[in-house]
Amino acid sequence: MIQLNQRDPRPIYEQVKENFKNLIFQGVIRPDEKMPSVRELAQKLSINPNTIQRAYRELEQEEMIYSIPGKGSFAASVNMIRDNEIRDLMQTFTQTADRLLDIGVSKEDLIRKIEGRSRV
Amino acid sequence: MIQLNQRDPRPIYEQVKENFKNLIFQGVIRPDEKMPSVRELAQKLSINPNTIQRAYRELEQEEMIYSIPGKGSFAASVNMIRDNEIRDLMQTFTQTADRLLDIGVSKEDLIRKIEGRSRV
DNA sequence: TAACTGTATTACTTTGTTTAGTACAGTTAT
DNA sequence: ATAACTGTACTAAACAAAGTAATACAGTTA
């Protein structure tokens, strides 16, 4: 389910976080579905439970999952996740746009950039 | 000229970098003007010349300054700096836009965001 | 009660930052 | 030519920060 890359320079807990983010986004882990327990996953990956715990703690802070002591950790609802990501991306979007406008790029240039994108 | 903040958790070379970026952007250091030498500045700030050297090296990689062995380090031209910043911001802008489009936000929504900005 | 769950605390290890010392080559002014 | 600058490179060591490991505690479930 989760796969660690030895050559990846990032810390393990970051790789674990990204792995789960992808799994949740792709729907492999459904909303409210139970995640592997910290000990179970740690054993499978041959790493320390604390490392998993850190990944889970940060995923919870980012509202990707929620944890209940004694019960387990569970994937948040996709709507929640989607809304959170849109909120964060929108903030980056407007901040970047403001900086570009400040520096002298015109609104028209930015709009043309958007219109030129080949997305739906 | 440069001021270090003891409570700032960032490494010293990062603080030095930011200080100079601001000075150059604000025009306090003019294009092609000589920057303090690594040894001189290190002595003034009571830190190691190597730390300044690292700041200068990275500023040069970011094309904020240019260095000539034997002569000194000099601020890059504002046009160069401006172009570089626009290039970087544009990349962030389109990447963020693409991600938002992927996730289901419409082009119209993004364009409206731009138009709603209170910049010139 | 036993086996599971997340969490907190403390220590150890690894990595990154900073300092220090030394050296080399180009520039400038004496 | 020489002395005093300049940037750059390299190695080693001291120190700080980040990451990981070990252990213990409390809640949940069967």
C-alpha cells in the first residue's frame, strides 16, 4: 500500500504523508475508511511507530485525516479535503497574482495566461 | 546596513540574503553598486566570512548579484532582477492555476479573481 | 483481562548550520 | 614588485536542528 524510496532525500514521514495524500485523493482510501494503525504500518515498513505517528499528526493538522484515541485514524471526507486544498491554492493564487500586479504585469496578461491553459 | 535578528529561527545566511534582497529591491543598493566584501561584512556582523560567502553564492545563483574574483560583489541590474522575479512568479502562477483547474475550479472563477483585485 | 488503538516523553542518531583555519588567484594602489 | 585588498575553495570541528527510536501511558474493543 505504502512504498518508501530509499533514494528519496526527504524524511520518511514526508514520504508517508505524500503516499497517503495520493491514496486518499485517488479514492483508494475512501472517506471515513480506517487507515493502518501506527504500529501495524511501522512494522510493515520496518520503521519506528513514532515516524508514522508524526505523519498522521501532520495529516490530521492538514485535515486530511482524523484520529480517535483508542479507535484509530480515518480518512476525512473528500469534500472536506477538496475544500481545504482549494482554499490553500486560492490563497497562493491571489498572493502570486497580487505580487505580479505590483511588479507591473497587467491583469490582461494574467487573464490571457488563464485562458490559454488547456484544462477543462 | 544589515541587521540580524537573534530571535529569527532562520539560519544567518538566510537572513543576510533577505536583507540584501530588500535593499536591492528598494534601491538602497543601486544596480552595479559594490556590496560589502565578505570579510568586511563578516567582521561588522561578528560572524564567519564563510557564512557571508554562502549568502553571496546563493544570491549570485539567484541572479540578484554578480561577483568578480579580486574585485568584489555587485548588485545586478533591476531589470534583470525584475525579469527573474516575474519568471519565477509566472511559473508559480500557472502551476497553481493548473492545479485549481484540475481540481474542478473553472477558468471563469479564476479570471473573476484576477479582475476583482484592487491593483492597477 | 488481553489485545488493540492514539499519544506523550525522553533519549539517541543523523543531518544541517556555523565557525575556524588555511590556501590560491585576481585586482588595486603604493 | 609588493602589500593589501578582493572572491573562492577546501577541510575539519563545534554546535544546533531535525529525524528516528524506545518506552510508557491512557482510551477502546471484544
